[in-house]
Amino acid sequence: MDRVHRIDCAGRTVREINIEIRSELARGSSVAVANSGARHNLGVALLTSGRVTFDGSVGYYGAGMSDGATIVIHGSAGWGVAEGMLSGSVSVEGNAGNGAAASIRGGTVVVKGDCGARAGISMKGGLLLIGGDAGYMASFMMQKGVVVILGNAGDALADSMYEGVVYVGGEIASLGNDAVVSDASPDDMNTLSGLIRQHGLKQPRRLRKVVSGRKLWNFDHAELETWRAAL
């Protein structure tokens, strides 16, 4: 049975808490963190595999820059949750602020509630699964990876996206520059249905697939107005 090391955040600095989390993961322990108090920068730069749970909400940039850890937040998260993650997983039981999963290169980020603006911006790989709604400019300049929004998506969805793919179960307020939409294929639906069930989320009646129209991949005077809008 895994050893569980318990950390109480009360009266301690964020630096002290993070050093202890890293030390215990290196020893092979799972870590349970209490009284997180929505403080910023908790659980960042965890470069060892292992499980970390936060019993409460975290503030800005929680679980950022991690590589291999399994992080569960029993609450909500502020801006930039899981930003720059390389591998592993981050699960947020509540909502997340702006910039969730920004610039991740791999791994899985699950937000079971809603996300603020710019979720999944500049992703270079990995998966972001949102159980609720996403704010404006989700997947802006996304280069690779997959974003699944089971609820509604705000304005300028997938603006200037490259090789990423976005699936939306609800309404799309507006598409961004060079984004095009179609129905998800049966194969897409089968794959995504298993993923949605795995995380205990509600399956939407349909999913629409948003990809790049590729007009912005290379500069062309014929697409000058599209480029002007993007810039």
C-alpha cells in the first residue's frame, strides 16, 4: 500500500510546502495537502511521478510546469492551472480561471466545471477536457493537441489555430479567424465517449469538430484580409 504523506498548509509558506511535496514524491510517497487556502503557485514544477491531492481550491498557476505527476484538486483553480505541463495529469473538480492548460506539451488536464477565457491557448500537445463552458478565445494559437468542451464555447473559438483539434458539445458563440466547423465522425465520437465516461462527465448529444482552415499557415496576398484580422 502506498504511503500517504500529509501536509497542512496552515502557517507555512508556499515555498516550504512545494519543497516538502517534491521531497515526499522523490521518496515514493503520495501526498495529501490540506488547508490550501486558494494560495498561488502550489504544486508547481513537480518533476517526479506520484499522486498529489489538494483538499481545497488553489490560486493562480497551480500545478504548473509539472512532468509526470498525477494531481487532483478537490476544489477550483485560479488562472493558469497546469500551465506548461509536459506530462502527467491534472484534475480540477470545480472551475478554473483564465488560461487553463496554456502551452502544455503533453498529459491530460480535466476541469469538471467551467473554464474562463483563453483555455488551451498555445497548446503544443496533450488533452484538455472541460466538463462545462469555456470563455472567449479558447484554443487561441493552439499548435497541437485536443480540447474537448462539453458545454458552450465563447467568442473567437480556435482563433489562428494550427494543427490542434477542438470538440464542442454545446453552442459556439463565434469562430475565430481561420477556424472551420463540422460534425465529429463516428470514430471521433467513440473515442471521446470513452474518455468522457472515464472522467464521470455527462455525454453531450453531439459534438462538433473545429479545425484550422489552413489559410494562415503560409502568407498569401490572396488571404490578406484574413491575416489583417488575425493580427
